[in-house]
Amino acid sequence: MSWPKAPLRRIFRVVNGGTPTSSAAFWDGDVPWATPVDIGSVDGEYLGTTQRYLTEDGVLAGSRAVPEGSLVLSTRAPIGYVAQVSTRMAFNQGCRGLVATSPVDIRYFRYQIVSLREELVSRGAGSTFMELSSDGLASVPLSIPPIDEQRRIADFLDAETLRIDAMVCARRKQVDKLNERYSSAISELVTPGISIVVSGSRRWPWLPAHLRTTRLGHFAVVQSGVTVHGARERTTDDAEFPYLRVANVQDGQIDVSDIKTIVIPRSMARGSMLKPGDVLMTEANGNPDNLGRGAVWNGGLVNMVHQNHVFAIRLDQSAIFPEYLSALLASQHGRRYFRFTSTQVGIATTSSAKVRDFPVPVTTLAEQRVAVKEYERLRDTSRRLMDVLDCQLTYLAERRQALITAAVTGQIDVTTARRFTPSESVSA
């Protein structure tokens, strides 16, 4: 099917947003005030509530509002999130509102904008950050089928995306269940009898009362990493070294697919060089439940130094195996300890002192060896299952996007939808 096209400005009035001053008279009123974060949280769907609200004076003083049924679109950080507002709503300068100027089915155009995300991003400009201007947005060409066809397409996509979203929800529940079972299995392996419910007056109330522990610092040194100084003067001792960052340290594994380099004096590098068997963990994490994630460095790349936000724990391996400590960090005990002892101002952080204070169960090397073997089996099985679920989630996301694009561009007859098979339009 072929439908006429027109620039967005022929169908919608583009409304710019804004932020009023911090005056108390402008905030905590009844008018929801959207940001790109709010829109992103419901991307492609409906938005009725936001993190912050304005008073009517706040709307008049520094923002704009659009009526119920309009669209709001993020035009910076990032470009392309879209939502249909279910109530009158204001928004900040990182967003723009679209108010229909003629009768349309707003759902159809919400779906069409979802399909145009790459084009919207390509129209962004800016040196500090990319932003889609009002003029750039207003000139985006839109397909305009008859309103009855808009309604049929929107009804079809409402039903089909609901079905796909239900499958996505089911897969995510499977991911959560798999993570929960894996965590429970690892925890029971390295801390038998660990409490499910944290209670009691002991220092670490989740640990069984009979379990003897000792400080990690009794048989470990926590090595600090390199601090990057962009303005540092070069010296004759400088050399280039591979550089392990926070992003490379994942839960149970080290990702070396994207390794940066750093130029520092050799004398500085020697104090932050990694050795095989070092257990690496991050100093901070936006999610407190992930603080303390760790993995063993196998020495795959020589002369590797690490960032100052990554701790390298060097163990006395006559007392504890690196893989056993990695299992402890992955367990509920490790998660709870670092969450319990974290400092949180913006993101959760820990310190080398708290790492050294981490309570390690007293166990023999033979017992550790058995636990490590089972831990690695559980970890590998969990990863295989997680890879399958991740592939399914990726496929469903691609299928959803392909279906929306095909419907809003007339590639399929939504009355029968017999000319479209999503699996044929999505690369495996």
C-alpha cells in the first residue's frame, strides 16, 4: 500500500518544554512534568505519572503543557523515546510535545514515530550533546493513511505488541528465576545453611551461627589501581599499557573484547600490574545488589594494569583459592555484605578496608576444591541457559520493531496480516 506523505508540521504542532526555577511555588503541584527518563521508562506506550510535578504557576513560569492524548518525545539524552500522555502533562527542555492539529488516531502516529527512531537520531546535531531541534522534528516526513486505516493499524498493533510483550515478560521472569536459583545454589554451596531471611543480632545475621569466619585481609592484599590524570606531564619513563576498566569486570567473568590503553610511567604501572589469580572487583555500582561483583584474572593479556575503581585482590593461595573467593562474592553472603557495608551517595561504593574485612568461612583447601568444581558447573550451566533466554529476548524485540515498521508503512494488510511473517523480516 502507498499512502501520501507530509512533514510532521502538517499534522502536529510542535511544543517546546522547559524547566522552571527552583522556587517552591513552582514544584510539587498536580501537573506531571516529564523528562527523557520518564518517557524512556514507558517507551512506545502510555505515560500518566512522572518523577516530579509542577504547580500551574510552574507550568506558566518555565514550562509548557500538552493535553491528554498528545505525544511527548525525547529530543536529547537520548533522541527518540516517545509516549502518549494519558493526562495533561508538562515536560522539560529535553523533550518536545506533539499536539494533533487535525483528526487522527494518535496511536498510529505513536507507532510510526517508534518505527522512525533511527531517522530521528540521524537528524540530531550538536557538539556537546546530540539534540533534535524543533525544526528538524517538524520536517520529518510521516505517512498519512486514511483515518479508518490508521485505526485498523493501531488496533492490530495494540493486539500484536501486547502478545509479544507478554512473551517478553514471561522470558524476563524466567531470567529472574534463573538468577534466583543460581544465587541460592551458590550460596548454599559456599555458606551451607545461609538464612533466607536476614534477622538476629549477630554482626552478619544472614550467616549460620555455627559458621566460623575470618577476615579476608588475613590472607590477601588489596592492590590499588591507576588514576588517570589527563593533564599529567609526559616523562622519559612513559610507556603504553593495556588498561582494565570497571566495564571489563563482570559478574564471574572478565570481558576483554574492548580493552583501552593508557600511557603512564613504568614505575607507576609496576604498582598496578595484574597477575594471574588476582580476583578483581569493582569499587562502585549503580545497583547496590551488584556491588562486589568479582572475577578471576587469568593473565590472558600481559602487562595489564587496572583502573583505580577496580580492586585487585591478591591471595595467599596456600589458604584460599581465587575461584573460591569469586564464588563467595557471587553468593548471597557476598551481595549482602557489600550492600550492608556500602556507602551510598548517588551510587553504592565500597573501600579496600571493607574488602579486607570481608568475612570468609574457615574451610580447608580440599573443601574449597570440591566447592569450586561444583560452582563452575553451576555457573556454566546458568550461562548457557541465560544465553538462550537473551537470544529469545533479542529476537522478540527485533520482531516487535519489524512488525511495527511493516504495519505503519503499509507493507502488510493488517486486516489479514497474511503477507507478513515476522521471522522472515528479522535476522536470526
